[in-house]
Amino acid sequence: MYANGDAPRRRHRTGAASGLLALALLAGGCTAAGGGVEGAPGAAGLRDPYFPKLGNGGYDVRHYALSLAYDPGTGRLDGTAEITARADQDLSAFNLDLAGLRVSGATVDGVRAAYNRAGNELTLRPREDIRDGAEFTVTVTYTGVPEPITDADGSEEGWLRTAGGAVAVGEPEGSMTWFPGNHHPADKATYDLTLTVPAGLEGLSNGVRTERRTERDGRVTTVWHTAEPMASYLATVAIGRYETASATGPASLPVLTAAEPSVAAGSAALRGEIPAILARQAERFGPYPFSAAGAIVTVDGTLGYALETQTRPVFPAASFDRTTLVHELAHQWFGNSVTPATWRDLWLNEGFATYAEWLYSEEYEGVPARTHFERAFAQDANWTFPPAAPPAAENLFDPPVYQRGAMVLHKLRETVGDAAFDEILRGWPAKYRHANASTDDFTAYAESVAGKDLDALWKVWLYGDDRPSAP
Ligand code: ARG
Ligand code: ZN
């Protein structure tokens, strides 16, 4: 499927008689005949400071069309990924990230492509080289029992098996356990996901559910459309005996929530607050950036944390409280619409989502943000490193990224005043809507609103190792 409904642009043929011959010629260093493209392999990673091999160079994904069938009994996943991408160099080969699973076939523009696996890299070698700027479609069929990834901080992510189902989460790199892709947040794309599950189960994902049908064999297929760009770490799937509820949010937004039966009644009232929380956040942060919303509440025991999966965050029941809900909904603006350029910029997600909690508490619980700031200031755990420079991957989700991230924002508020700060809260998600942004982008933007340089503020609160003498 093409994001824009266009057919792919045809590439110039290399003129080689067969794919094998072309491979032999390229391997031998000879030029392809007939004035064709002579490409080079795309990079095997985007050199992220913490995950250098995450993502791949040489192309930009426009759209993922994923078809997944899952059998909770065996744990087996059968998938087809049809990926539409645009080359940004002449390509002889390119990589997708994929962990585990068995690839059974691959094509590029409908023609069988050679492929091989090494670590989490799936390398595809199309029969003809791809010209810089050309749009092309890759199809990968795969199967197997997905294996979760244990993160540097010890938490589990990827395709996680639950009692009778599964839940898939991918921050920062778990999505490669269930579909091949360009799994760095810098490459956002639209998605269509078709999910087939056994009779009696419900399948859920991001975005708008456009179809629900029963197959002849009784299995249930649902189709999910994500119209706005999404970083792959925000893709999700949940399979189980979910009960669903629909509501309408601000500007006719469809809100679909789901909960496993044992936590459905207990979570219903809070799920019902989503439209009102989003409406208030839209007043503060600007229009809600997506065409769907909701939440997925799972039973405890599998997922160790809540995640802001796009449009429909997932929660273990124990984390489904109002503060965490406010946090994950705020991520829809901060993280999901404005996405970090690299994983070093994660405080732009977690600092804002934490500050959204403080704003909520200030407004509805009467606890001033200044009080939250002083409490965070007093805690030693928040002073182990500066928010804009986590020392290693295992520290990405440590307290300084969240709490000091929010403290930076509170100091900014006190420095520029409430009016300018409100303008930043709305203007930042507007300026980088559906795009990527770095810490430097943020400091430059904040200074442009403030009308002055804020070096002293960044030096101490964003980059400083030491706790200042006074909050
Ligand atoms: N972004 C999630 C949140 O809302 C936390 C994800 C934690 N992931 C991890 N691998 N430790 O705060
Ligand atoms: Zn968060």
C-alpha cells in the first residue's frame, strides 16, 4: 500500500541479464551495463549515541503495511511487512532491523531480492540498484515465536506474551522483535496494520479501526490505520479477551479504550476521563495531534511500565492511575508528535510528560508546580547526571531524565514568566508537529520566544552535573 495512493516510481534498469549476473558483476566490482544506477549499500545504523546500529541509512520509510496473524497457544507470529520507502542515495543494498524470527521471502518492487541476516540486521539486495530519490516497496514475509528484548536497565520490551495473548511495546528498540523496519525514531511513517487472532479474542493496535471481520475459520481480523507519522517504538499490538468502550473527545475525536475483563470494571471510570483530560491538554499544548485516542489496560504480570504508544497508550493495571494517564496522554504531544532526534533527547519526552503531571496537580490538586519542583530538587536520585546527557543506555529512563527534565521546564517558566512559558508549551508542539527535534532545537526555540539567550539556565539545569545551592 502506498501512503499517497500513487504507484511506485519505476527505476532505471541496470540492463544486467539476470539478478545473479548483476550480483556477480557487482561483487566483482564491475560496472553494470546500460547506463544503470551503480549504488552503494545503505548504512547499517544511524549512529544513535546509545544504539549506533538502530535504524538504517540510505532510505526513508513512508509507510508500513503490516499483516500479522498470532496464535497465543503456540506463541507463533506469521507476518508480512510491506514497506514503502524513498531512497536517499543510489542503493545497491540496504538494511532493515529485525531481531529473531525466520524470514521466508523478500521482494523489492515485486522482484525477489537476496537477503541475509547478521545480528539484528536484515540486509536486502535488490536485483537492480535503486536510484536516489526513487520510491520502492519492500515485502518481507516472516514467521516464528518472537523473543522479547531485555533492556540495559533490565526491563522487558518487544512482543511480550501474556496469559492467553500478547502485548507489544517498543521503547527504545523492541519493535524489531515483531516487524522488520527502520527502527530509529528519526524515521517516522504512516501505518496500516491487519491483525488476525483466534475466535473469542480481541486484537488492538494504534489509530483508527477501519474494519473488523470474522474469517471463514472463525478467526477475527481487525484493520488499524495510523494516518499521522509514527516512530516505530510507538507501535503497539494487544491481543486478549479485551472489553472495549468508545467515546468522543475534543473536536469529534474517536476515543477507543480497552481493558482485560478482570480490570475492565475497575478501570472504566478513569478510562472515561480521557476525553476531558485531552480537552484540557489541548487548551494548554495546542490541538490534539492525532485522529484517534484511547488506552489499553492489561492485567499485571507482563508489562512492567506504562508506555505512550501512539494514540492508545498501554498500561499494566497497577500503573493505570490518573497521574500516569495524564503523563502518557501528554506524550501524544511530547514524544509522539514531536519526536526526539536521537535517544539522547529523551528528556524532551519525559521532562514534558512529567511537567504535565505537575501542571495537572497544580490545577486540580492545589499543589503548586513550585512545590513539585522543590520536592524533586531535594531528592538525591535526581542528581546522578544531567537530563540532556544520560551516561549510558541503562540510564535513559532514570529519574534525572524525568524529574530534572521537568525541573528544567519549571526553571524556564520562572525565568521567562507564565505568559511566555504558555506560549512555549503551545508553540513547541506546533513548530515540530509530526517531526523530530533535538535539545538544541528546543533551547533555540525557547530563546526565540524569550527574546534573549538563556545560556546560564541551560548550563546549570540541563547540562550541569551538580545540584545548585538553592532550588
Ligand atoms: N516512556 C515510558 C514512560 O511513559 C517508559 C518506558 C520505559 N522503558 C524502558 N525500557 N525502561 O515513562
Ligand atoms: Zn513517559
